[in-house]
Amino acid sequence: MIDELDRHCPGMGDRIRDTRPAIRKHMNVFVDGERAGLATPLAPGAEVW
């Protein structure tokens, strides 16, 4: 999802991920109400916040 977002809005991937890669510590990402990481799978129709 982050790669696709970065294709539409270049630079967004670097703002969300750090160099490890992991989601930056000051950001919170949720998928269907559950805290998520880069390896969290996305089902069709999932809500990402």
C-alpha cells in the first residue's frame, strides 16, 4: 500500500518508512482498527488509517 501511495504521491514512502525499513516511530498506522506494520496483510476493502 505504501509503495502504491508513493507512486501516486512521490516522496510519501520516505515520509512513512525509515531506513530499516519500518514505519517511522512518530507515525501510527492501523488496518481495520488494529495497529499495523509493514508486513500487515491488506484484504480487499480493508480500511487503512
